[in-house]
Amino acid sequence: MGNFFKVIGLLVLLATSYLLFWPTGLSPQAWVSPVDQGLTGEFVPNTRIKESRLIAIDGKKGPEDIAIGPDGLLYTGVHDGDILRIDPATGASEKFAETGGRPLGLEFDVAGNLIVADSIRGLLSITSAGSVNLLADKADDGSPLGYVDDLDIMPDGTIWFSDASTKFLPNDWGGTKAASVAEIWEGAGTGRVLTYDPVTGAVEIKITGLVFSNGVAVDPQGRFVLVNETGTYSVLKHWLVADKAGQTEVLIDNLPGFPDNINRDSGGGFFLGLVSPRSAEVDSLSEKPFVRNVLWRIPGFREAAVPVPYSHLVRFDENGQILETWQDPAGSYPDITGAVRAADGTVYASSLEADSIAALKP
């Protein structure tokens, strides 16, 4: 019996040592999470997404972003690195290009090239014939681009793009979703925003210290750039003109979910995808970095901490006023990342994990 208790004691000691001291690769930082106001006021629940029409994407998954091409077709990147071209009227889909990485944000430039934020390869340009060219995989200071996430293009051609994490890279942390969770769980803010000059090829760092810098959208008049800071439930506004040039302010804070992409709405304002609702348990640990590090070591904890599915798309104006939302509490179209509006008014929503694109009623 004595040996039995010795074995139990040893196991307890080993388990305790593991939970307290095993290296995690994270250095969690304390921060004050705002009190979640829930789905109230402008975010009162509705079921508009239930009325959507789903467009299958040829057996692929994860249409993270959507760009409408000069040909009126939909372009989206999926998990296996393909860029698909889809006819929204017929649902016909074909492979347009392959990046060799994980394409996330997409935008067409004035020359008809598809500019791609690839989380693994960097900033890419794809010709109308499907030829893939690398624009940048490091900044001018020599630092590598770790997790290129989203982009938008200024009227003068300058590309603004996010590098969501310079520490937690998709190839090293089990993919884009796992790496994003690590960056947000740590809370130290290694994300940044950069610009690419298409004439000189210069890659300049513009904003640093963001907790998973995600969606990027520019003002059509070139006055400001919007950036989602996923880990703080907020949308930031970085000014480019007048007295505020170079200043970054919070445009929308305390969102009821994790913001992913921002896309300009051709009908006015911006689309914002809330990829998942917030977690009261996670919020309660914001000021407890030591506990976060312990929990990270528990097998299965990260999977168990994922919030329940909830479909949520938001449209807001340049002043941060919420104009409308599309929702489904049942999560019929999961992990919404953002949306774009076609010439006929149809809104097409994208997703982190779905096997389709959702065509929503305006």
C-alpha cells in the first residue's frame, strides 16, 4: 500500500510540475477586458441569415474572403491554397490559381491583378491568366512577414495589409486558426499593419502592438484606414490626412464577438464579420496571465474553450454607427469572416470553415 501512495504522489507531483512549468511558447499578458454588453441595442438578435442561399465551392472549405472580379465572378481562397472562380448565378466553380500557402484577404487592383494576403507566403499578385507572383515576404527593416491576413488598396495604388502575428506563425502552430488563438490568448500584441508601394516595392511598417491585427479596409477617398484588432473586440481607425494624420483611434469597441474581416460595401459603409461570439470564461481570465498559461497546458482545453457557433455579419458607417446586422443564433452559416456586395445588390458572405459561400438577401 505504501508503494501505491508513493506512485500516486509522484504522479501528482509530475502533473503539478507539468501544469506549472512546462514550456508553452506563450508569455501571457494581463489586460482589462470590457464588460460584454451582449446582443443588445444595435446587435439585437435576428434570423436574417436563415434566408440565405448557399453556393457550394467544389468540395473545398474555408472561403475566408471574397473579391468580385472585373468579370463579375466571385473569387475566393480556400484551405488547400487554391483560388476559386465562381459564377454566382449558376454556382459553377473552377480553379483559378494556386498560391502554395493559405490565401486569406483578396482584392483586385486597377490593372485587374488579384492581390492576395497569404498567411504563409506573404503578399502576392495573381495575373488574369492565373500566374502567381510574390510581392513581399518581409518588411524594409528585414523582419519577415509572419501571418499576412487581409489587405485593401488605396486610390493611389498603395496596398495596406495586416501581419496578424509576428510570433505565432501558421506553419509552426498548426494552421491559421490555432495560430490566431495563440496570439489572442497571449495578449502581448505582436500584430502590425504595413504598406506596400507598387512602384518602388517598399514595405513600410505603419502600426504595431496589435493583438491579432486582422481585417483591413481603406476609405474610398483615402482619408483613413480601418483595422480590426480581433483580440480586443475592436475596430481601429488610422488617419492619413489633416491634423490627425498618423494617429490611430478606436472607432468601435466592446463588440459582442471576435471581428475578422472588414470589406468596403459598394452600397455605402463597411461590412464586418464577427467570426464567433465572445466567451465569458475567456473574458474573466483577461487579468490572469498565470492562469491562462496553466490552462493552455491542459490537453483539450483550447478545443473546449471555443464559443458555440453563431452567424453574425455587421454593416457600419465611417463613424462607427451600426447600420444593420445579419444573424442566426443557430449558426446555420458558421464562422462568418466578412462580406461583399455585387452590382445587383446581393451580399455574399465568407467563412473561416464553411464549404460554401452564403448569398444573403439585402
